[in-house]
Amino acid sequence: MSKQSPFAREEVMEAYLDSLLKEPETPEDVTARTAKLLEQASQQITESTLISVEKQDIAQHAEEAIAEKVTSILETSTLENVEDKNRETVTHTETLEERALDAAVKSKVPLKDTLGFRFQALFFEVAGLTLAVPLTTLGGIHQIEKIGPLFGKPDWFMGVMLHRESKLNVVDSAKWVMPEKYDENLAQSLNYRYLIMLGESLWGLASEKLVNTVNLTTDDVKWRESTGKRPWLAGMVKEKMCALIDVEELISMLNKGLSSNDQTP
């Protein structure tokens, strides 16, 4: 069975992401230009042959190597943070009010200003769309196992996956990120294999493929033009034509039960 992607051509993906960054007039409608390009893309999709078992094995080993690399980076970073905290001495005490104020101020800082000029990001794919998460806000990568559904949740909530002693919330990334393109054909074509954990939360994005870890600079990203709709979309990585996720904003929206096109309070 062939796997149909709404982003069969690079210019279609670029136009789609660009339309998200430019904030359409209403969150319910996709711009006419983007809709036209997506329609053209769907017409240009052709049946592709199944890759050989050998190629599948190579791809799987490559993705496992990426996951191991990311895990190693995260573990090293965590160890360094623990050592730094152990070396620190407390020079003053803060009141609860001061800490709350600091947290509020910090939450308003754009992602661009928190990453530094150079940063690393994990690239992964969902329904032909490439997404990127800064490693500093990545909580880990798990292989997707049995998912238990829960009633009374948004339609993009796939359910809960048990991992060790934790209950991880699994998000149907395709349905959450691009609900306007989600249909039965797309749903049937999805093959989620990995769970991309968001920060220190219990939220994870279902992913079909791990692409790579990439070194970026802030100049490599076309940052969003304004705040408001889609605060989860920090910008677009220019050469890679992929969406850069603001994990903190995404977690906030998931906690509120909002989808990608919903207006935050």
C-alpha cells in the first residue's frame, strides 16, 4: 500500500508552512493559495513501490542510531546540570512571589532569545511534514508500544502509553498539527513508531520517522512575525523547510485541550 502525503513537493510544503507563519485572517480557514497548492500536490501523488527489506533494515538502524545519539546528548546535559547545581552556593533567598514573577517573565521570552545563536534540533517526520524540536526542550524519545484509549478526550488524543512507572500522553501529531488535511486516507497511511517527549511534561508527539539531529543558528530560521494564533509555531527552518516547535507553548496548549488552530486565551 502506498503512503500518501499531502506534501508531495517541496514548494507545497514551503507554501504550507509559510501560510501558517503569516497568520491567516481566521483560524477556521486555510488561505486560498495554500489550499490550491495542497490540491495540486494531492493530484501529483503517485503510487510508489515498496522498499526492500534490506533498505527498511538500514533505515531502522539509522533511526535507532539517531535516538541513541539524542538520548546520549540529553543524559550528558542532565549530568552536567546536576554537577553545576551541586557546585552552586545559595547567596540569597527568594520569596514565593519573586519566584512566581520570575517564572512569568521567563515564559514571555520568545524561543529565539532562549536558544542562543547556535543550537541543536531533532528533525522528525509526520505525514510527509518535517518538524523540528530544539534538543534543550526535548524530553526524550521512546518507541511507541501499546496505547490505551481514554474517553472524553479531544480527537487528537490517541491515549496513554505506559513507560516504566509513567503514563505518557500520546498526541496524534498529524491530526493536531494539520487538522484541515486530516481525513480517512491520511489516517490509514500513518505508521507511528516513535514518541517525541516534550520537555519535562508527560506529553509526547507521535512520529513516523526520525530524520536527524542538526546544528542550527538563529539565522537559519524564519521566525514567526507576530504573537497570537499558533504560538506553538516558533518559525520555519529555511533550507530544510520544516516547522520549528516552541515546546513550552505547545505543552501549554495541550494542557488546555487546544488544537493547533485554536486561539489561546
